[in-house]
Amino acid sequence: MVDLATRLVDLALDQSLPSVSPAVVHEAKRRVLDSIACMVGGRSGDSSQMALRYVRERRARPEATVVGERRRTSPELAAFANGALIRYLDFHDSSSAGVDSAHPSGAIAGLLAVAEARGAGGPELIEAILSAYDAMVRVQRAVRGPGMVAQGFHNATLLGIGVPVGAARLLNLDRKAVVHALRLSLTYSPTLDQLRHGQIPNSKGITDAWVVSTGVRATLLAEMGMEGPEGVIEGAWGFAPAVAGEIDEAALLAAPNGHQMLETGLKAYPCVGSAQSAVAAVLALHAQGVRAEAVSSLEIGLPLRLYESLAGDPGKFAPATKEAADHSLPYCAAVALLKGELGPGLFSEEWLQSPAPRALMTRITLRHDEDLDRLPTGAGPARVTIHTVDGGVHEARVLDSPGRPGNPLPDAVLSEKFRMLCRGTAPEGRAEQVERAVRRLDQMRDVRRLTALLRW
């Protein structure tokens, strides 16, 4: 009997650029641009700096680019460093296609490194990215409740599925070797979710990086003939029972209804995906003239699953680290109302220690809003109600998070996000050069034309 890993590989590899719609190719290029933006913008983080130092101090064959570094390194080390950079800001894409969320674009950190090392063209990189997204989102959608997080595992685990499928495609491995790359990677990728609870440590920044570099290493070993365990998904000690809890095989292997990438979205704000709608609602009220100093109470209504996720952790109400703050809805809402924006700079030590957001957080409550339970939880709906000291009541609802598939970021907004994150870090004029190169990625004969622009 053919195991699920083999069947998943067969489905995921069935992606060729001529058969993919221009809309999907455009979305793939948007994911690349957004990922590079997050890598550039994430360079200043302490976890990013440690990852960069780790890579700099290791001798390796110069094959792949670390964004913002002049010296190249091995694909595994580049995947690790770029994976840390892309994760730091919590500003990269997300998928809420299943019970557990996921960040498929973490895979791009590894696939770009492998594509550069092997001299792949832009079309091959896009096909690899599409294959990685297909495999990840298929598994994500097939996980049945209560899900991976309830089992104690972080969603970065899913990158251990996407990376080897995409990387093996770039290496032109035969079907058997691709299957073994997936089996190896998934064996060593499960990540404990304790990482993102309480006062979240700076090691959160290397969560995706660890799994992505594992996936690249597994693929390179599979190319040499290393084999992984059969039944790694459905076996008695495999991913389904041990990590996911339960997998719906029919959903996993179902004929696609459009490309899986179209089920993912880009983030409008650098914070946890489940807070995006609430932040948008707060900013809408700020735009209407509501100011923090006038607030007597601020209530955020959420569907049950999001309420349990965001309200059940005491660390969310007194964040002491950047990593805890970007997962704290009270902090994000407070700062958004105080500033009328929520950018990366508002998670600095200065803001974390500022009395203004701390004072406002004492007036913020989260509650379960039963009306929102009728909407898809993945849309991240939220209702914000503000009572002011003069007796006024102001309310805003956002039923579909900005950037999600049903409410996508316009190209112009993505372009501004990219340039904002490059400002002050990339050399003058480089952002425009990179953006032009990404637009032509599907016509690029060698991705090293792009990666050369990412070194400075």
C-alpha cells in the first residue's frame, strides 16, 4: 500500500508553470516580495543578530545568500539565517485554512537558498514555492480538531512538510528521493508550542528557521540516498496520531479547488494573525477621532476559539518582551489607539516600558462574542467597543482580517510595506531594483540575478 507521504508528494509535484493561472503566479511573486521585505526588516532583531553571527562564524562553501550579508554560505545556513530574519517581525504571510494557523512563506527562506545554490531559474523557484504551499496547506486543512496546538505542537512543524517537497523539486530529485526527503524532514521537524506562551523568549525568532534548515538538510541527505521512515504521516507513531491528533485522509488527498496558495494571505500589521482584525477595528475608531485619553473602557469581542487563544495566557496582559508583545492583543490594541498605527518600531524596548500603553491595557477586556462564532474562525473577526469618559459609545467590526484571501492587500499597499521595511537598511535605490526583479521572476533564467541584489 502506498503511504500518505508518497501520495502527498505526487499531488504537490503536479505543479508546472504553464498550467498555473497568471493570478497564481502573481500571488507567488507577491509572496516572494513580502518575504524579502520581512527578511530585510527583521535584520535588527536580537534573535536575528544571533542567527547572523552564528552563520558568519561557520565556514561553508559559498553557495547561497543571506539577505543583507556580503559573504555567501551553504544552503542550510542561509536557510537558517533567512528563516530567522523572516520570522522576527511576525509580519510574514499566514494561512488559516485549518484548525491551526500556519506561515507557509517561511519555506521561501529555504527554497531561495537551494535555488541559488543550484542555479535554478525563476520559473523553477515559483514551481517549487507552489509545491511547498500545496503540501503544507493540504496537511493543515486535513488536521482535525482539536489540532496540533492542542496536542502541544507549534505550527512551524508544517514547514517540515513544505520545504522538502519544494527543495527536492529544485534539486530535480526522482519521486523516491522526494518522498524520502519529506519523510526525513517530517521526522525531525515537530516543534513544541510551549515556545509561544508566557513571556515568550527571543528563541521564538528562530522557530521557523530551525525547521526550514532541517528541511533543506533532509533534502540534501535524501539526494545522497538517505531514507526516511515509511508511514511517517499515518503510522502508529507518525505525524497524524503523535502531532496532529487526527488527519482526514479524504481532505488531504482531495482534488484541488483552486491553488492552495490562494487560501493564504499577507499581514497588514506586524503581530499575531489572530489580532489583525481587532487592530484594524481599533485603527478605524482612531480614524473617526476616538483618542486613548478619552477611553474609560475598551472591549474586544472575539469568536470562542480566538478568545481562548488570546485571553487564556496571563503573559498576554503584561508583555515584557517584544515576542510576547506581538502576540498580545491588549498591547497591540493599546498602542494602535495611542499612535493611530501599528508598525515594527512600536515593539521597541522604549514602548514596552512606556507607561501609556500599560495604563490603557488596564482598561481593555477581551470577551467571547457569540455572534462572531457564526463566522469562519479563520477570518479572525473582531468587534471593538469603546466607552468614553463623556458617556459616548463607539463600535467597529472587522469580519475578515485585512490581507486575508477575501480581503487582500492591494499591490500598492504591499509595495509600500516592502519599501518601508527596506528603508534605512537596504542601500539607497536597492528596494526599487529588487521589486523590479521580483516582478520579472517568472521570466528570470537564473535566480542569482535576484539574490545578487540582496547582498550589501
